[in-house]
Amino acid sequence: MPDRTYHSAAMGHATQRPAPARRVSRRHARKLGDEYVFKYLMLSPAVLWVVALTFFPLFEVIRYSFANYVLGQGITGYVGFSNYSDVLSSARFWNSILITVIYVLLTVPIEVVLGFLFAWLVNLHAPGTKFFRMLITAPLFTMEVAIGYLGITLFSAQGGLVTALLGLFGISIPWLSTAAWGLTAAMILEVWRWTPFVFLLALAALASIPEEIYDAAVIDCETHWQVMRHVAVPLAWPVMTIVILFRLVEGFKAFGLPYALTSGGPGTSTQLFSILDYLTTLEFFDFGKGSAMSIIVLIMISVVLALFFGQMRKRIG
């Protein structure tokens, strides 16, 4: 009898043991559920922001590109691919693409090279680096439109500072009145505006390299140039890849600075794609063709980025 009592008590104890574990698991599941809800609540503003300012406008641009949109009346009818065919057959559109490609391919490499070299000099802790760092980052906090208007005062044929300084050496350059020099002036200001951005990210990449690697490289290499070439550049390359990618995208979107400086002139010599799209959409109120231009260039940039990432994967792999 005592054995049976002990056995039944033991059985009761055995059957009641999982109950606390079950309560703990439910409490743990409830806690995880609350954490997931909290995460989604924190992410929801960013998701709504992206949907409201990216996906919805993109959907509307795609819709307008297939339509005939009249200001004040809205969409009066759908025209299929007519807007796209008009844009692709427009010499003015391809001219703006050519100017944009030249603008990007000349400014971005110069910005990357100058920004990295300046970051390398600052990373060497040369005298006066603190003042130089403050001086070089100043354009980064200036609006592009303001820099464009500043460029007018610098490159103006009458009283421009750059024009006056070159005049002391007998050099006369019609900066804003010819096609080649107008685009050159815009590119000079573009490089001045965005080199600080490359400089800051390159400096952060160089600072993240351990000091032990630099110490070992100084022993193996004869000059700082060799250290930069064989050690700093390869180790900072992943960051510089992102910098190049960002600048390529932003370069194709350049608008405020060149438009404030030249308004696309003289003629259409500095009319980047963004300026042409602005004039087509908001000056001539041709929303259909302006939207079609945007979609075509979006596809072009997506292809370029896909090729760029493909090459990066091959190098990393």
C-alpha cells in the first residue's frame, strides 16, 4: 500500500512537471511576439516613407509615360508607347544623354582620386591637417544652387575672379559663353562640391585599417606611395566601390549646380538629361514625354549598375 501511494504520488509529480515548462514556453512566445510587433512598429514609418516617396511616385510616372497628360485636366487619354518612340527618336534627348555621360565620366574619377589622395595625406597626420579637414569639407554643406550662382561670379567674363586671375597671365577664357568651357566650368564646380564627400568616406575607410598593418607595410615598403598603392587602396577598395556607385548615381541626377550656372546653355551645350527633363515636364508641360524620359534613363542606369555589380562580384570572387 505504501508503495502504491508512493507510485501514484510519483506519477502525479511526473505528470505535473511539464506544466511550468509549458507556462514558460507560452510566456517566451508571447515575449517574442511582442518583440516582433515592436520591430514592425519601428520599421513602419520607414516603410511608409519609401512607399509614399518612391513606389507611389514611380507608379505614377510609369502611368503618365503611357498617357497624354494636360495640365489642369489630368490624363485625357492613353497613347501606348507613343511617348517612348518620340523620346527615343529625339536628337535632343540623345544629345543630353551624351553630355550627361561626359559630365559623369570626367567628374567622378577626378573626385575619387582627389578625395582619396587628400584622405591619405590627412591619414598621415601631416601638419595642418585639422585646418585642411575643416577647409575641404566646407563645400559639402553648401547648396548646389548656391554653388552654381557662385560660379557665375567666379567665371563671369566681366569681373569674374577666375577670369581676372587668368588675365594677369594673359590668359582669356570665355567660360560661360562657349559650349566646351561652359561644361568645363560646371564640371570644375561639381568636382569642388563632391570631392569632400569622397574625402570623408575614404578617410573613414583608411582609419579603419589596423595600425599593425601600416607598421608592417612601412617595414616592407620603401615609400608612403608604395604603402598607399599596395596596402591602403586594396583594403579601402570595398568602401571606395560604394562611393563610386553612389557618385555615379548622383552624377546622372545632377541638376541644381549646372542649371544655376548655365541653364543648359549656351544653346544646349550643357543641357544634362535632368535639365532637359525639367524643361520638358515643367516648362513645356509635356508630362507624358517627361515621364517617358525618366523611365528610359532609369532603365539605362539600372543596366549600368547591374554590370557594375557583376564586375565587382567577379573581383571579389
